[in-house]
Amino acid sequence: MMSEVRTIGVTLLSDRETERGRLLEVEKGVLARNQEIAAENRARFARHGLFVANVLSSPGSGKTTFLARMLRERPDLPAAVIVGDLATDNDAEALRSAGAEVVQIMTGGVCHLEAAMVSTAADQLVLDGKRLLLIENVGNLVCPASYDLGEALRIVLVSVTEGEDKPLKYPRMFKTADVVVINKMDIAEPVDFDGDAMRGNLATVCPRATVIEVSARTGAGMEAFYADLDARLAKGSVALG
Amino acid sequence: MHELSIARTVVDLAVRAATDDRAERITRVGLRVGMFAGVDAGALDSAFAVARLGTLAETALLEIDSVPLVCHCAGCDIDFEVDDRHGIARCPRCSTVSGDVRHGMELEVSFVEVVG
């Protein structure tokens, strides 16, 4: 399929080649460098026996509350956390007080984390003895989707206040999700959250993703998330990519 | 919103290819952009106009080849093009929704045209 697209392009161009310059076939992925570093990260994390999750959502969906609860409730899974934020280290502080070793990447306006940033941040963490490396990405449902960080698992959070059509608005992000966590279920009723509509949209946009409903604030539903996580850890998907 | 950094990388890759070829100047750069690459072609074009300045690609044109979203249906064992702006990939034969994306996430420099 790929070669078909390429052939069409080159054929069209070669007709005009005489009146133009010569053509160099390049075939270079623009994000190739990021992917190379992501592969290095993946190998490095595997050597440390780390299971790495990239956690993504809009701003305000509850990534930090969700991760803080997991850290407190699963002390059997020693974790390190990399937090990406445009500015401030409030999220890092919240996670540190939940018991994790945390390093903050202040992106200073960059809208996403890249594999190289994660690599540098990981240098500042003690990786030995940890089981999980959680990466809280910059709150953004657009740009972070394109950047592989070397993770084994991609978790996309969406909260009940964001509208059931969120997966339709940001299909690129949802399509890359392994797990979709619907958060803030404790306020689903007052905000008239239509769970069937949301699950239907997720099933059509990202049929492969596991969908789990939780309230990171009350803790409801977290057991289902842990069960899914434990199953993935048991499968040893550490080295997968 | 990261089109400028992408444009800089595109220029970088093109200049490297042109330099390896001992070319004097780059006239065109071909880019393959998947419908689901998360990149806006208009923004990328504007960013490219800036990123090329002061390089061998100073006057180069950017040609963007859009790649449609193509998914695979396991049941029918076919690849099919997805004609849905939300990326809902329903097999045209059996209507099953597929999550097996085969194309449409590409972001690749496909060719560099040079002179000299």
C-alpha cells in the first residue's frame, strides 16, 4: 500500500524530471530521530525491568489525581514518575507526596514530551528497584499523540465533563490508546454524562482499547484498572513497543 | 502546534540529502503526510517557508502528498480506505469496526529535488 502511494508520486514527478532538477529518493521519517531515541529508551527501561506507561489527556482530566491515587494504593509497585508541564511543579509535588520519586520536565511552552526529554529526565531517576515508570504527558490531546516515548502502555484519560464526543474530536489521540480511563464518574449524573454514547464512540474510534470507568477522587473503579494493569505486568509486556 | 519544529526537521533531512549529493540547491521537497499524522498541511507549509531560509532549500517548494487512513479487516482479510473524518474504520464488506491502522499515520520525506 505504501509503495503504491510512493510510486504514484514518483511517476508523476518523473514525467517532469527533464525540465526540473534531479530527484533524490529519501524515505526518511520526519520523526525518525524521535523513534530511534524511543527505541533506545525502550531497551534501557527493559534492562531495568521497568513497565512504562505514557499517560495522556486534556488539561484538567485528572491525570495527577489518578496517578497519585495509584501510587498510594499500590505501594507494591515501586514507581518513578516523569511529569511534563509547561510551567510550575505543582503536579510533581502532588505526586512526590504520594510516595513516588518524581522528576519534572518543564517544557517551557513545548506542547508535548519527546523521547529525548524522557531520556534526559530518566537520567535523574534511580531506575533500579522500580517496577513502574509513569510519564504524565503535557495536558494536550493533539501533539503528544505523535511522539513515541518508549512506553509499553498508552493510557488516555477523559473525564465525564468533557463531552461524549471527545473521541470523535480527537480520533488521532484515541486511536493510539491501549487503555482509555473515563474519569470523574462520581459526578457523571449531575453533569448528565451519557456513558453509552461515550462507550459507543470509543468502540468505533478505538475498538482495541480497554475502557475503564473510575473516579480518581473517590477511588471507585480503580480496582478494575489495577486488574488490567496487573494482567499486563504479568504478561511481561515490558519490551513490547 | 509543533509544525515549525517538524518543518525544521524536514529542511534538515532535505539539506543532508542534497549535501550528500553535492547539489547546489534544493528545488522541491516531497513530504508524505498521513491524514492521521496529527499535522496540519497549511500550518506546515507556512512553517516550511520560514524554516528553509538561509539553507540550500531557501527557494524550495514543499509538495505534500496526503495519505488516506487505511485499516485492515481481519475477518475479510482486506485493507480498506477510511472515508470518515472521525477515523471510524468500518469495513465496507462486513461493517466491523477495525482498530488495525495500516496507513495514515505517516510523516515522511519522500523525495528531494535538487539542481547543480
